[in-house]
Amino acid sequence: MKDKTFLMIPGPTPMPESALMEMAKHPMAHRSKEFSNILKEVFENLKYVFQTKNDVFLFTASGTGAMCAALENLINEGDKVLCLSIGNFGARWEKIAKSRGAEVIEIEAKAGDIIKPEILEEELNKNKDIKIVTLTHSETSTGAANDIKTLCSIIKNHGALSIVDGITSLCAMEFKTDEWNIDVAVSGSQKGFMIAPGLSFLTASEKAFKMHENCKFPSFYFNWSEHKKSLSKDTTPFTPAVNLICSLHTSLKMIREEGIENINKRHKKLTLALRSAIREIGLKLLVEDDKNASHSITSILPPENITVPDIRKTLKDDYDIIVANGQGNLENKIFRIGTLGFVSERDLIMAVGSLEASLIKLGYKFNVGSGVKKLIEELNK
Amino acid sequence: MKDKTFLMIPGPTPMPESALMEMAKHPMAHRSKEFSNILKEVFENLKYVFQTKNDVFLFTASGTGAMCAALENLINEGDKVLCLSIGNFGARWEKIAKSRGAEVIEIEAKAGDIIKPEILEEELNKNKDIKIVTLTHSETSTGAANDIKTLCSIIKNHGALSIVDGITSLCAMEFKTDEWNIDVAVSGSQKGFMIAPGLSFLTASEKAFKMHENCKFPSFYFNWSEHKKSLSKDTTPFTPAVNLICSLHTSLKMIREEGIENINKRHKKLTLALRSAIREIGLKLLVEDDKNASHSITSILPPENITVPDIRKTLKDDYDIIVANGQGNLENKIFRIGTLGFVSERDLIMAVGSLEASLIKLGYKFNVGSGVKKLIEELNK
């Protein structure tokens, strides 16, 4: 049906009506007092979501822009950077670091696995001159999630800076920037923040700012010092995407009302219930252990003799639900269901029910209704 | 009155209702066929507006992002760059070039003046090793506009690359990328394109692409080669601001319908009529000669004994019209009225009438009604 499409991908996510309506207003003057008042509240509420006492900068850019903003304010040619990769987005850190002339060491986990603390420790001991370590919290391409708290404490003890991609984890999972010793954290608007793509966020510790001061050619557009200066005056260095910011202003108020701990719990509950339902209908999960699962995205293997494109097509054509394919090597090997952002129990019941309806149409033999039953039982626990 | 604010600043500009409505739809999946179809048309129509046969890349970023995208794909440390500055935004090129280690030569014109061709010629003859020349078409901070056609032909003869800021000139003024030998041109969404801020555009000539190939550390986020590769598949390298792109899709269709030559003429007519009306009521223009005037923004000096803040405050409080202050050294010395984008004769009659009403309230002695009369006469010519 026209206009019925419902996204269950790891961003963009569905949006609350009130945040959508903000988008349709005539743009505000970006240097007006009225807009500065909005920005002031946005900056304050971003600190709440990132759980930090430091500033959170706001960029008019995709999440990848914020990833560039992280490394391009720190790296000088020849710097040694350790990139811990558990999928496509982990590998992106490596590409950005190399684009600035860094000497990159990469540790890559198998698809669906996470980084083991002892391997990080070993690598840091072998290379005492590692300056920066990049990590992914929730890996969007696989649905695995690293134990950031443990990994960042190891990095802190070694003395390097930790840079964490929290693009699909902020809001969906517990994320404590200051308490967990994360030096630089980034995220994006079309994820747990429940609005459209086009904005991204970054926070940096004092220690990161000290390293930034020695960066010879820091990014101009994403320059931390310029953003800090503007932020202190409730403004941005360059014309920002004002409509997106007004929309974010609304969604951040919703986030504060629900409370970040409750939002984390909601995502965890939805994901674990989805995982139980998937197992119940006899499908396999790419990330086997619940402990290693991201709470924003779940990667599912299709049953034998049924293809990922067929499952995605049936869900789309007959039920107007979009789920994601795998990326890179995982294309057509897995499909991914997002539970990120403005997603409720009702949405998940619909998704699991529609998945069951699609699978039966495609000839998969199973106890129809068992997935929804299991889901409801888990949700009602 | 609440919700009555009308922007007459050099961007953001008022928006057509149909483009606003696109903003309020749930975000589309950025890797879907449906979205690719939209992007394909957007890319095609951007080429029409830029008057080029080359690709026009689309960035999720402010106009300044596209300026960075221009220089950060070309400059190596130590390269000689000539920056021709006629105001604040001309000076921004210089800052970006320096942030990449370029050796910058600056020529600065007095506020309101433009770059004289003979001065450019002289400088290029003195410095045969200049690799890149940056220029501004319409200088937003003063309302002056360079003769890009003449300047770029001189640059071409010398052999350097020309990089033109067309942020407030595209649509408002004739701009022929290919015919005028412009190597790199940039613009932004919240200007002549009539939509909200958050997108920017760049096109690069074959010659520019050749220089790009020798850039040692090209920008990652704004990388031309990556954007070219994605564009050929009707997509973007990173998640773009999909709602803004759907909005742009609508406004570009309006631009094609009206026709770029007609849009150029409309802006010229509005600006010249405004300038006549301003002179008629006895105020001075910062850019004295009509030949040097931008057709997107007009800088006006306040009458003696009346301040710029008082004029802006009266226009805002009593008539809900926002006009811009001067920037930097020109703050409180001029105010600036935008005629850029979705602005009609009716809007300008309202603005000049409201300006007259404000001036009489502030004690300025003049023949009330004479500005509107002159404006109408010029518009009806």
C-alpha cells in the first residue's frame, strides 16, 4: 500500500509524529535568539544522553562525518592507530585513519564475534606507541556488541585514547561516556535519537582535547576548537540543518521524559524477546550468545532453501515492512531486523507475525504462531 | 505574531509548501530502489542548475562543508593558492586553504567592491606557480558580485584551477559552470534552491579531477572519487539527509518548470527594483554601482541618527520580518535584505512598505510611500 512503508532497519528508523511536524516548519533564522534557545537545550540534553559532563558537538553531517571528526582532529601523519574491527563499520575507522596518513594496526573479529579483552591487552603490550584505539559499540553490519566498559578501561591503563562508534548503540544500550573512560564518542540522528538522518554528534574528553592541540592539520568543517567556541555561545560555526535540530529538540525532550535507563531497558527487552522468537521458529542468529548481542539490530540466517531476497521481498510487498540485507560478504547470507529508536512492543509483534506469514508463504515448515507466542511470553515477563 | 516570522536574509529563505511537506514524511530507506529513483532525478536536475555536463555531488553538510570539499580534494602541503576576497566568505577560502598547509596569497577588496581583472592578471604573472585560485561569486556579507566569467577566463589562460563559491549566487544570478571555465563550483540548499539548510553541492571539471588524483590526503567524508562512484549507481557513499533530498527533489522540479533563465531574471528584477526604491527614500547602498550588485542580497546603510539594531528590531517586532545585520566590521553599519529563492514581487512590496513604516516610526523624515511607488514602477516596467 502507498505510504504504508515501515522501516525496521538499523536507521533511518520510524519517527514520532511531533518530531516529524517540526521538520515541516519554515526554517528558522540560525543566528536568532529563538534558535539559540533551542540549541542550548539540545546541547544540554545531548550531554544527558551521552552521560557526560563534557560538551557534545553537533555536526550537520552523516554519522560517518562524526567518525571523520573524531580522527581528523587528532591524527598526524605516521601516528600509530589500533583499529578493533568486528564488521564493516569497524573497518571504516581504519579507512579514515589511513586517509590521514596514520600507521594502522588492525584486529579483526569473525563476523558475529566481538573483541576479546586479552587480545587487546596483548596488542597494546606489543606496541607501546599506539596513540589511539578505535572501537565499535554496536556493529550495525552484524548485530554484535563489544563490551566497551572493559575494553576502554584496558585502553586507559595503557595510556592511549579510546574512540568509540556509538552510532547505533546510543539510547539502545547502556552507554556511559565518562564512567567508562571513553575519550571520544560519536553517534547519529537517524538512530536511537528517533529523527531523520543529517545530524551527528561527538564528545571528547580533556585528554582528547590535549592531543587535538597537537594536531597539525585538524579538520576545518569538524574542528573541535571552533565547535567548542560556538557551543559556548549557543550557536554553531556554520549554518546548521535548523529543521533537523528543531526535530531533535522535540525527540530529546521525549527521551528525557521516558528516561535513558528506561529506554535502554526497552531496547534490551525487545531484542531479547525477538531473539527468543526467532529461535522458537527454528531460525539461527548470527550472534549466538545473548551476551554479545546488540540491542538495536538482530542478524538472522534464512532457513535452508529460502533466500534472503525472497524473505525481504515478501515482507516488503505483502506487509510493507523493510528489513535490511547483510552487507559486503554477508549480503544474502543474513537479514537484519532493527529494534532501534521509536519501536514499541506492538511494532515487534507485527514484525514477527509478518515474518511468520512470509516464511509460510515461502514454503518453510514450522509451527505457525509459535514465534509470536514466544515473543508475547517474553515481553510479558 | 506567533508563527508569522518571514525571513528576508541571505538564507535560510522561505520555502514552498510542497517542499516543506516532503520534510514531514517518515524517512525513506536510503538504499531502496525508490530512493535511488529520486536521487537519479536530483543529480540530473542539479546539473541543469549548475549548467554543466559533469556530475554534481551532493553532501549532507552546510555550504562550508562543500567549500572544504573543494580544497580538501586538491591541496597538498605547500601548494600555492591565491584567494581573492571581497568579504567574509572570501576570507573563509583562505582559512580552509591554510588548514591544509597551503601557502596562501590573498587579495582583498574594500567592502562593497569587487576584484578587478587587471589585479588578478598582475598577481598571476608575478606568481607563475599558483595552482589554485579561489573566488566568490555573490559575497553574502556585502552584496557585491564578481564578474566570474571574466575572472575565470584569466585563470584558465594562466593554467591554474578556478574554485568558485556560488553559495548565494546559483539560481539568483546567471552561472554557467562549463561555458565560463569554472573548474570547481559549490552551492548550498538553503539559498536559491529554496529548501532548508543541510545539503550542499559541488561540481568539478576533468582538469580538477586530474589534480585531485595527486592529492596525498584527500578528505574522506567529501571524497570526490567515492562520491563519483556512488553517484554512478544513483546512491551516496554515506547515509544522506533523505528528507532534505526529497524536499530538494520537489524544489528542483519547480526550478525546471520556471526555467533557470526566468529565475535569474526574476532575481535581477527584484534586486534592481529594491535598489531603486532604497535610493528613492534617501538611503545609501553599500554597493553603489548596479553592475557590481549581487541579485540575492542588498546591503543598506541606515539614515543618520537611526541605528541598524533599531531598524531590525522594528521590522521584527512590528512586522515579523527578519533582515540581516552586517557581519564582522560591518556589524551595525549595514542591514541586508535578501531577495533570494522563493521570493515574489508581493514579498518585496511587503518588505519595502514595512521598512518605510519602520523608518517613519524611528523618526526618519522622508516622503512616505515613495519607496513602494518607485518599487511598483520598476517592477511594472
